[in-house]
Amino acid sequence: MKVIPKTITSLSFIFLISFTAFATGDKKEGQSSHGDPVNTPEEINEYIQHHVKDSHDFHMFSYFSDGEEHHVGFPLPVILWGENGLSAFMSSAFHHDDDGKEIVAKGESNFVRLHGKIYELNAGATEVSFDEAHHPTNASTPIDLSITKSVFGILLIGLLMLLWFGGLAKQYKKKAIPTGFGRVLEPLVLYVRDEIAKPNIGPKYRKFTGYLMTVFFFIWILNLMGLTPFGFNVTGQLAVTAALALITLVVYLFSSNGHFWSHQLWMPGVPYFLRPLLAVIELAGTLIIKPFSLMVRLFANITAGHIVVMSLIAIGITMQEQMSAVGSTILSFILSLFITLIEVLVAFLQAYIFTMLSALFIGMAVEEPEHH
Amino acid sequence: MEQLLENFSLDLFVKQTILFLVLIFLMVKFAWKPILTALNDREESIQGALDAAEDAKKEMQNLQADNEKLIKEARAERETLLKEAREIKTKMIEDAKGEAKAEADKMIAQAQAAIEAERKAAVADLKSQVASLSVDIAEKVVKSELSNKDKQLGLVEEMLGQATLN
């Protein structure tokens, strides 16, 4: 029974940081680049593009009242390693500026934020100057160690996973069958072990199950978090999926055995003149295509899902002229409801596919030769 | 492709890699290892219990088979015992009958012999009594017959009458 309060605590923890710590930033109408609510297709497109990217502050939504734009969300810490060493400040220092206009001075360094990236102005420069392609010419990019929205999501999910599954692990010390929330988690653990790790890896599954479980639950929970209005898009970040795919690559490369490499480099049962060619293809597959496909599949599916859901929600605004406010709202509601349901499935499916393929690749690398 | 690369943030990649490796380490240490061990233990104990139950069932069956065998044996033994008893009984009855008959025959024979002897004695006694009786009677008759003259004469006449002289 102790688990239920814990679960409630962990869930309310999310809501607490979401709602009590929010700060509202105001922007005067004149300063805003739009000045109006987001309602033209271009603005919607920009809004969606902005959403699927990583961000330095946790922005949940904006609203307009009295001609002022209010942002609801909370700032996140910005940690930079620039020309003059480490500097840290809250992202609220930029006042929601993303065009390089607001200069934050810390020590001897001046930072600006431009399209989601933080630049450090060269010494002596007082404002950003751009080249023709709108790239800054008088600024360098510091090493960005900030707790961005994605990092915040990663930390949050990591913490939740530790709390939930650590709690489940603790339960087993006292009883054989978990109670409360652990009863929900146990079948999931068993599912990953019995349906993903065991059949794909074979008898050596035990060593890799920890990695596969971490990947599965990490991706799945983050995918589901992405469907909430909090606006996480962690698994839709190319950098995140690239890191996951790279770790899978490293895991199966380091666990591979001689049998695997003999098949990679000198495929038995194939004419000799074809073997070098096959070796090139196999190597390309193992080293590049497999991790690349893992990386792109997850990134593309999740990002596409976010864009589609937001676009369908945007129908409520963009189709108002053709269908009246009520009609377009109903249409957008029905369509986005359906696509959200599909996205719930996709959230699981992509976590499953990523984990299953990782297990498959590991299984291929550790497979023992069959004794005839 | 260019847009893909533009979307790719090296900083986030490094942060994700490090954080995820830490997460894997922590999860393996604090969650997966104890969970998997506990699950394995539980499955093994369940399997052990099932095996034990199966063994117990087999043992029960063996015991039952043994019991049945014992019962069968006991039944067979009883049958043979009863049969033997029956045989003994008939034999005993036969024997008793034979013996009794022999005894009876013997007794009858003895009785008959005794009866015969008694009868003979009785007859002999009767004969001697009859003899003495008849001698007495004859004596008395003779005495009375010869007491007066007439009668003596009568008798002589009668006897003379019978004894015809040829």
C-alpha cells in the first residue's frame, strides 16, 4: 500500500513543477514580432517548428490579454562554457527573445539567443551582425551544458524511472508479488524480458536485458510525455535518438564474437569473388545503416506525429473561413482525437521497435555457431 | 539532409549520451538487477513447487499402485486361505464321517454280538427253565394221574389203545 502514495507523489511532482513554478513573461505589443495570436498559416508553421525543437526554457502556452502576450511556463538554468569559462543564469534572462536582440552580460561575456541557439558575442561587439544567410558573423558558440527542455525531460523521466522501478525492486525484498503500482510495472518488465530480450538474443539475454529495459521504458515514457500538453519532444530530437542508436551500436559491437565477424567479413557458402563485396555491404549495414535506421525511424516517427497532431489542431484556426468556427473546431477535434489515439499506439510501437531491433542486432552479434 | 544536420545539436547529443549512460548504470544497479533476480528466483521457486507437486503426484500414484498391489495380494492370499480352509473342512468332515461310521459299525457289531450272546444265554436259560418246568409239570401231572386207580387204569387202557399190536 505504500506504493500508491509514492506514485501519487511522483505524479503530483510533475504537476507541481509544471504549474506552481511557472513564470509569466510579458511582452509589449510593439516588441513582439507578431503582435497577434498565432493564426496565420505561416505563424502556425513557425509555432510548430519551434515546438518540435529543443528550447532553453519550458514554455507551455501563450495567451493574449490587453494586447499583451503572456507566456506560461518556467525558466530553466542555462550553463555555458565560453571564452571566459563557466557562466550560468536562468533562461528568463533572455525575456523570451529568440532573435539575438536581448544581450545577457555575465562577467566579461555577452550572450544572445538566436533561433534556439546561444551565441557568445566576440569581445567588443555590442550587437549581433548577420551575414546574408542570417548566420551571426561576430559571435562564437560556447559549449552549451544547459538544462534545456529536453535535458529537463531526460532528467525527469530518469528520476521517475528510478523512483518507480527502484520502488518495485525494493518491494521484492519483502514479498514475491508486488502490490500497487508495482503490479502494473511487473508485467511490462516481464514483457520486455520475455517478448523482446529472450527471443531475439537467446540464452545470453540476461547481460543485455538491463540496457534493453532502460531503452524501452525511456523511449516509451518520453513518447507518452510528448503526447501530453507539456510539450516535450525529447525522442523527436535527432541528437537524442542518435545517442540512443550509437549506444546500441557500441553495445552490439563490443559484445560481438568471432562467429559474427567471420560472417561479416568472409561469408561462408558464397562464391569467393562475391565475398569481399558482401563484406563491404555487411560492414556498411552493421556500422552505418543499422544505427542510422534506428536513429531516423524514432526521430521521424515522433517528430512527424507531433507535427501532424499540431497541424490537425491548427485546422480549428485555418479552416475557420471555409467552415465557420464551430465546424472547423469539430473537424479539428475529431481528427486530432483520432490521430492522438494512433500516436498513443505509435508511442508504444516505436519504443518496442527500437528495443526489439536493438535486441535483434545484439542477438546477431552474440549468436553462437550452430553445432551440426 | 541539411535541415537534419541543422536540427542536430551536438551539445544535446553529448548531454543525452552522458545522462543516458548514467541512467543505464543506475537503473541496472538499483532496479533491473534486483527485479530480474527476484523474478528469476520467483519463477524458479514456482517451477520448483510445480516439480515438487508433480513428484508428489507421481509418488502418490506409486503409493496407490503399491496399495492396490498389496490389496490384490492380500485378496489372493485370502482366497487361497479360504480355499485351503474349505478343503480342510471338507476333509475333516469326511474323515470324521468315516471315523464315525467305522466306530458306529464297530459299535453295532459289538452290540449285535452282545445281543446274540444275550439271546443265546437267554435261550439257554429258557431251555433249562422250560426243561425243569416241564419235568415239574410232568411230575405233578404224573403224580396227580397216578393218585387214583381209575385214572391209572384209564391211562393204561389209553396207552394200550394207542399202542396197537401188530
